[in-house]
Amino acid sequence: MIQLPKIIKRRGKRIGRGYGSGKGGHTVGRGQKGQKTRNKIGVLFEGIKMKKSLLKKIPLLRGKEKNQGRVKPLIVKLGKLNSLPANSTVNLDLVVKEGWVEKEKALKFGVKILGDDKIEKKLTVSLPISKSAAGIIEKAGGKVIINA
């Protein structure tokens, strides 16, 4: 049997636009009295049936881990790298040695290089770095080993 394409699309029924519309008049398809007839109610509304409600079936999220945000790395601005000598390798040890971040925090959270400053020196970066900062370092003749 051949399936013919559907060529007639029926518009949705406009409710509450007079008796001639098919859904007009007194209650316009909402039934009679009650909260649902008068205004908008939430999707999870179930009347008085709270003991078997969807909200009661979901396990409660309690404890320390509920509101923890994700761990963000420590930020080192790109302009600080200008103080380093040319052709040096920027890694975690160097950043800690320069005193830009503390060692314990750097090991715990990680370090990321951000910024849009100018750099005049060739540097090799082996830390996570933003795309824009990596482009600036490569323009200056440097090299990015890790781009995360």
C-alpha cells in the first residue's frame, strides 16, 4: 500500500474565542471549579497526593558534596612571563619558584596561563593555557607543549 504525503495541516484549536470556535463559552474545556481552571500551576502539581508525589520518590540530596562547585585552576597572567629570560621553559616548578603561586595550591588546583598582554620573548610553555594566550606566544616565536 502506498503512503500518500500529508498535504492538509490543521491549525490548533483556539480556546475561549466564542461559541462558534468549537471550544468557546463558559468553561472552555477546563472543566468546572478548581485551581486548574483558574490559573497556571506547576508541572509537578498533583493535588493533595503528596505521599506518593514525584518529589517524594526522588532521594534527598544531603551532605557536603551537594553544593560543591568545580575546582578552578590558579591563574597566571600572560604579562608576568615577560619578566622571565628568553628561551626559558615555563612549567609548574618555575611558576612556584618565581612566587606567582603557592606550591600546595598549585598541586591541588593546577595552574593555567590566561591573558591578552604582549610578549617580546621566545618561551616554551608546558602548562595549560588559553587559546588566545597560546596564539600570542606562538606569534612571538615561542612554543606551546600542553594546550589544555
